[in-house]
Amino acid sequence: MRVNNITSPIDIAVSGLKAQNKNIEVISSNVANSRTLDAGNGQPYRRVEVVLQAENPNGDGIGGVKLEELLPDQSNFARVLDPGNPMADAQGYVSMPNIDVPTEMMNLNIASRAYQANAAVLKRYQMMVDVSLELLR
């Protein structure tokens, strides 16, 4: 297989940094809204997921990653018995956001590690350029 179009390591790492930064933002929003009973539409906050896709610039090269879309999680809301809550229905149940905080924290850890890996690529690339320049002197 011959690769005709290769994106630079900097471009690939920066695209990964941007994608993981957005992923961390969305996860943080999910955690912050894990107890939001009314997201402005009369329903609890609905968890959002980031969909990332590999970039392939011309169909024949190596590229980075891009944000494909933000998808609301369509799973059911948890129902909690809380008859004293003003948001409770006639049976006394309150619909809670479909967010599992421990799962979100694991996702945050994964996104953070991916961000760190991309930052390490940039650092190694910088070191490689510095050594190359030093050898040329």
C-alpha cells in the first residue's frame, strides 16, 4: 500500500487535542447536569455523547480525528420516588437525567489520557526537531 498524502504529526496531534478537548467539555457538562430535573423543555437533562471520526483528507492519506457529531443519549430516564418534589408526577415519581456519574468519570479519565497522549506526541516532535537542528549546527 502506498500512501500519497500524509498529514504532519503536528496536525494529527492537534486534531486529537481539539477532539478530546470537546469530549472533556461534553463529559463535564453531563456531570454538571447530573441532577438537572428541567433542562428548559420540561424534561430532565439528557446525556450527550461525542462521536469522533478518523479524518481521511483525500481518501488515500493518513489524517487526524474530527468531531462527527454530538448525539443525545436516547436511553430512558431513571424514575425516583420523591413525592415531596415539585417535579413529581401524580404517583410521586421524579424523572432523573440518564447520567451515571461513575461512567462519566471513567469516560473523563479516558479522554484525559487521550489528550495527554496527543500532548506527548507534540512534545516528542518538538524534541526531535530540536535534536535535528542541533545536529545541523
